[in-house]
Amino acid sequence: MATQHSRSAARFMMAPAVFLLLVWMLVPLSMTLWFSFRRFLPLRGGDQGFVWFENYSRFISSSAFWPSVQTTLIIVGGILLISVVFGILLALLLDQPMWGQGVVRILVIAPFFVMPTVSALVWKNMFMDPTNGLFAHLWRAFGADPVVWLSDAPLFSIILIVSWQWLPFATLILLTAIQSLDSEQLEAAEMDGAGHLSRFGYIILPHMSRAITIVILIQTIFLLSIFAEIFVTTGGAFGSRTLTYLIYQRVLESQNVGLGSAGGVYAIILANIVALFLMRIVGKNLDA
Amino acid sequence: MARAVSNPRKALNTAIAWGIGLLIFFPILWTILTSFKTEAEAIANPPVFLAFDWTLENYSVVQERSNYMRFLWNSVFIAGGSTLLGVIIAVPAAWSMAFVPSKRTKDILLWMLSTKMLPAVGVLYPIYLLCIQLGVLDNRYALVVILMLINLPIIVWMLYTYFKEIPGEILEAARMDGAGLKEEILYVLTPMAVPGIASTLLLNFILAWNEAFWTLNLTAVDAAPLTAFIASYSSPEGLFFAKLSAASTMAIAPILILGWFSQKQLVRGLTFGAVK
């Protein structure tokens, strides 16, 4: 039904979205690239010309770089591990017959809709505050000294807060995947004498593998750029500075735009590596 | 997968699932409860659960001190404006990709997706600088445009997957019955597309409402939405748990309710149609 006429109309209808996204991608990206090659300190001398790759090597050789990479890996890895493992368990549980399934689903999914600044502040104050937080009360009730969560265990605290937000997302997607499983397959396996574990290992898990991959990829992309949770809890202190936060500090706090932009280019490359895998899966799905 | 199971087994499932569900929900519940306490009760040890003097005082204090309504309006304006604008731009695009696909449709869709993967911090300074140069730092309209651009790929994708499900045969049948392009769009396609568009609006409103990178970095006073308002509580003075809770409850309540309606769309929207 695609005539020449409708094809040109289609191109015309697509044009605004394509054009806007093209501008949105190219303009800031080329500016970041441009700045990354220059010595640019807006508050201390302004733009002082090309230094080419000096920013790139300085960003990597600065003492803050490798710790921030390590922090990023721990935070992203920790959250992924928690949300995928518990997400699978929760999805299996929620798939079981029970009373009030709809309500439980609502309870479990709720944290995903809480805005990041709210969840970070609620956890920081009402749970993790060393004098008045609920955890402190709980610790004292058992005669233990309250933990100063955000300075003594900053990474664990941030992982806990962000996992609380993302576990619902993983659960929901994995539950959707489980529910699309053909129950006859399971029944057949059951009749052939397959136990719970082998049914899980040989039927359910392989069926979920694509959903798990997608959860990991999408979460990685979002988690690589978590910002608000660090901004309002530790402000990057106590070794909780991720790559994203380091770049933010270079650009806006210490106003070293050249250096920060070089960091930004690294972040873009890193995100694109992950994105490539995700796009391959999504692209395959488009053909089907 | 509704399987017949014995009642004791079902009761056990129910107990475990409710226990875990309530545990996960507890921080939200606790925030809502605390918002009705006095500041002294909010930090009481042992904590009081329900047996306290319920008060609405915190809500009025928050409103008086900080002009909460302005932040709320900014959130509504920015989230609503960016979503509406995005859908208006995305509907024709998704429409043509779904109904008049060409060889390049897939590439365009994937490329759009790739723009969503661009880490915000990588382009923080350029956007910041452009906002200053254009005089739109701390401006609601600028945030409407920026959040629209951020969510545009998701909007196009969601609409595309919905439109794709409208069977093309229906169009041909309508044409055989003598429907022109106008009738086709008005009476055949629109009614079938409305649910998909509504879901897209809903999910993207939620995403824009909770967006907390650009809203924190590009606003100060005038355009600050609720995300920035709540962040201002990160350097508190004195007792403030109850007030923080009241402010938080007001910021998340509308979205929690909308969110519960959008569970299904969430999966489709955030996995780009790869999990349905």
C-alpha cells in the first residue's frame, strides 16, 4: 500500500523527529569534543586554545580517575547483582498462585515510581541517620552501636538505595517474561518427573535469559549515569565518587571544562559499548 | 500460569509474598505515616507506628515555608509540557514508520534509541552553556524542550510498537468501502491508536516527573520542579523528618497512583518492545 506519494508523505512526517534528535545529538556532542581538545577554564582565564589530547591523558592520570572507575564498577555491579538475583526470585514468587496477587504487585513495583531525590533523602535521613534513623533505633535495640551508614559504608548504602529503586523494574520485566512461558511445557516436564530445580534450570531460566540480558543492559545504561542519589546523599565524598559524578564535579564544580569534556567523551564511549549489545538484541526483535 | 495448588500451599505463597511486598513498600509507607506525626514523634525511639496524634501541620508548614505549589506547578508544567510536545512530534513519525516502512526504518529506529543512550553528563557543559547563552538557564520552557528531547526516542518507540499492532487489512477494508484519507484517519485509525497514545503519555509523564539530572543542574529558583525542591532538604537545620516526609509524600503520591496504572506499559516502554 506504499505508493510513491505515501512514501514522500511518510518522509515528511518523520522529518521533525529525526531532525530534532539529530540536532540534539550532534550539537552538544561536537561541542563536547571541541572543548575536550582545549584548555578551557571559564572562571580562570577562559578558553586558552588547543591542547589536543592533554585533557584526555590528564583525566586518566589524575588520582581521582581509577578510584572513580572502581566505584562505578562496584556500584553498578552490586545493583545489577541484587536486582537480577532477587528479581528472578521475586518474579518466581509473584508468579505462584496466591491471594491478593494484584495488590502485592503494586506494593513491589511502587519504589520505581518514587523520584530519585525523594528516595535518596528518605533513606539517608529516616533510615540511615546515625542518631534518629530507624536503623540506628534497631541497632540500639539489639545493644549494638549505630552505624554511620553514609560515611562508614557509603557504597553499600548507595547500592541499597538504588537497588530498592531498580529491583521493582527487574522484577516486573522478569515476571512479564515468566508469564509468557507456555505452561504446557512445564506440565509436560513435571509429568516426566522433572523436579523444581531442573524445571527452573532447564525450562524457566533459559526462557528468561533474553529478558535477563535486557534487564542487565538497560539497567547498566541507566546506572552508569546515576546522579541524584549521590548528589543528595554523600555528594561524592567518602569514596562514593562515580565516573559520572567525577565528570560533573570537573565541569560544574571546579569549572575545568576541557578536562571534564574529555571525561565526558570517555563516558560516552563506555555507554556506547553497552548500548551496542542492547541495540543488537532490540534490532533482532524488530525483524521478527 | 494458573495451576491448581492446595490451599495450604497457596496460603504459604500468600504469606511470603505479602511479607516481602510490605517490606519493599515499607519505606514509602513509613514516609507517609511520618508525614502525619509531630517532629518529636517522628524521631521517637522506639518508633511509633500508628498510635500517634495524627496531624496535618507538616503539610501546611511545608506549603507556607517554601511555596510548595510553585514547585508542584513547575513539575506539572515541565513533565506535562515535554510529554505532550514529544507525543505531538512523535505520532506522525511513528505512524509513518509503522504503516509506510522503508528499508531504512529499522536503522532510524535504532539510531533514535542510540541517542537515548548518550550519557547526560557527557553533554552537560554544552547544554549548560547553550542555556546561558540563550538566556534560558532556570527557565521552564527550556526544560520542557530538553526533557522532550530526552524522552522522544522512548515516545517514538512506544508509539511505533503500538501502531505496529494495528492490522493493515483494516485500512484496506476501509478504503474498499470508499473511505478517503481523512475518514481513514478519523474513524478507523484514531480509535485504534488512542489506547497506545494514552499509555505513552502516561509513562513518559512519569519519566519526566522523576527526571533528576537536568532538572537539578539547570534550575535554581524560578523553574525548579519538585525534584530540586526535595533536594533542597539535603542540608537541613533542626528537626525536619516530619516535614521532609510531608514534602516527599506530596511529591510522590500523584505519580505512585499514575504509576500503578502504567505497569504493563512500563515493560513495553522501557524495554523498547523487546519484552511484552
